[in-house]
Amino acid sequence: MIELAPSLLAANVLNLEKDLDEMMKNGVDTLHYDVMDAHFVPNLSFGPALCKDIKKRFPACKMDVHLMMDNPDKYLSVFAEAGAYTITLHQEVLPDPRASMESIKKLGVRCGMSVKPGTKAETLLPYLDILDYILIMTVEPGFGGQKFMADQVGKISMLRAAGFKGDISVDGGVNLENAPMLVQAGANVLVMGTAYFKADDPAMIAKTVKELA
Ligand code: DX5
Ligand code: ZN
């Protein structure tokens, strides 16, 4: 089954309660939650407080927390307490990736690792046994609404060929046009910011993604 994970970054926070209510009614129960620190990426976004409030208001919503920050190890328990379902860290900033993943698991949260476009997916291979989730960036992290980088798709098929059975998600410029190619390569979670929250008909987007085989 292909899962859609709308990215909060593209939502209008002033309409959040209504838009998330609609999202859940559209049968979408995963929300991609981007955390940016203005160091690892040149932008700022959301902290743990909003995550906690969303989880409180929508307990069935699975918070897909993507930490685009330096020193993420310091914030694992904070995001676990804020209700994260998955916490994804960038391979590029981790001094001991396996220890970080073990820490996330000990908090009772699914662990994920992500790579930027310039980082080889091979760097993930030593950790496939422990990872619940891999997030392939198909734009330079930091901003929504960027152009999809098709040259990243080979990373997905490589990881499947290496035997990875967990979730593989794709983040950055994902839309209904490139979705079939991503699913064919082996992705099963599609993060969509602009393509979902800025769509005229988000319900149609949700339905179309669900029908992708
Ligand atoms: C980018 C973020 C993405 C972003 C995707 O750094 O990690 O999650 O919200 O937005 P779109 O789908 O608009 O490219
Ligand atoms: Zn993201």
C-alpha cells in the first residue's frame, strides 16, 4: 500500500485545524513534519510544541518528524514526548548513526535516516538492519516548492536491491506526475508539500495516490 505524507511546510498554519481535519477525512493519517534549524539548512520551521498540539488534537495522526538540524541527538526525547511516530535524522550530521537509531528505538519511536542529494545512498547500507524508514531527498533540503531531482530515483531501487524491506519515502518536489515512477522504483511513502496542501482538490490527490499499485 502506498502512503501519502502531506508536508506541513506547505500548509497555511492559520487554517491548520480545518485542513488537518480534512486530511484525516481524506483517509490520510500521516503528516510529514519538517524541523529546520537555520544551520543544517538555511531556513527555520517548526519546533516540538506544534507537533504536540497537533497530536493532542488529532491522536490518530502519525507524526513523520524529519529533523533537518545539527546535533539532532539532543532533541530525540523532546520529539518522542511530542508524539512522533517516526523520527528521521540526516546521515550527514551523525557521529554514530547506529547509536542514534538505537536511541530513537529505545524511546519507542520508529527510526529513520535520510540522505541529501549529494550523499551516496551506499552510506545507509551498514544500517539497513536497524532502520524502519529511509527518506530520500529529491531536492536540497530547506524549502518547499522546489523542482524534483529525477537523478535521485536510482537510490531507491539500489536500496530495494540491497534487500531493504522497511519504508522508503521520497521528499521534495513529489507530485502525481512523478509518483508512479517513484513507486515503481520501490518507494512506498510519498511526501507531498505543495502538491497536496496547495492543490485545488487535495481529496483527489489522496485518492489517486492510494490507487497507485
Ligand atoms: C524540504 C522538506 C520537504 C518539503 C517538501 O526540505 O524536507 O518536506 O516540505 O515540499 P514540496 O513537496 O513542496 O517539495
Ligand atoms: Zn521533509
